[in-house]
Amino acid sequence: MDKVLSTRNYGICLFSLDVLQAYLKKEGIRTKKLLLFFQKTPDKYLAALKEGVWVPFVQIDSIEYLIKLDGYDKPFSNEWEQKMEYDGFNIDIKDSLWFSDTDVFRTFDKAKYINSDEVYYQALHYPTQKMITLYSGYKYDIQSGKYLISIKGYARKQKLKFPNPNYGFLFSLVKVNEFVSFNNPREDEIYSFNVANM
């Protein structure tokens, strides 16, 4: 089944639940409003990036995206065109990796991620007036370790109607022994992830 991620908060983030929980405990962070916390404490945000606690890919349109992980999903077909590529983002993984809408960090509820492979919700599709299921998170089981992430953005050559996604991202992981540096995806002068406007 294709993994179509619905974004309500103009971004996608990657995290390993156990790594995130360990980091929050170590730093004494008790708030569930993680997005606001990282926005108000840039030093903690940068430290989390350096340690590979999470990676946010933001300032993208709030729409549906096809999510693929190299080695786990089929690559994008020739119906798609690659629009961008960046690499060198740290992620520390313990057993699994979540690909999620950044909206989940507004009020993070870890219970949604325990014993689950996906997070979803129901919404009213206005043109049809029918309830539909939208997905805000997908889990991949991955060997524990430190990895560097690369991201490639794609756009469909011939646009299709909803619910077919017309944009997507392919992520790749390269295992490393340790992190020697880090990249901040929020550096707008360097990175642009909004494939819907390319």
C-alpha cells in the first residue's frame, strides 16, 4: 500500500520514538507542546538536530505527499520528475523510524505511536461530503543505529485528482559510526523542500 502522508502543519518530521523519549527525559522536558518548545529554545532545537533526535522538513504546502524509503518501497516511476535533493541530516534510530506530519508535535501524544504502524484520523472531504481517512504518520522498522538522511523531492508529470498525491519524497539512510557534524533544514537560504512550488 502506498504511504500517503497528509500534512496539516506545512511540514514532515522524522523521529524514533524511543530516542525522542530518552532525549526528553535526559533534558527534563515535560511539555507535550514540542513544536512550540523547539521554536522558543533554539539551542535545544540545534542540540536535538546534532544528536539526531528528530529532523523537520518544513515550509511545504499543506497537502498529501507520497512517502517512500529507499530499500523498503518501490522507487518513483517515470511518471514522476525529481525536483530537489539534499543530504547529511542526522537521525538516531532505535528499532523504528516514524515519518510524520509536524502537526503531531503541537501536542505530542506518545500513546498514538506505541504498538502501532500508522497514525490516522477521519476528516470530511468537502467536494464529496464523505468522511475519509487521512494518515499523519507511518512507521518503518529499521536496525538501531546512527544514520545520515537524504531527501529527494518529486512531482507527478501529469497531475491527478484527489486522493492521488501529486508530490512525494524519497528518503535514504546511510549508517554511520558517529555524527561528526549536522545540517539544519531550517536554513532557508540553503534548503527548499516545497516541491509543490518548483
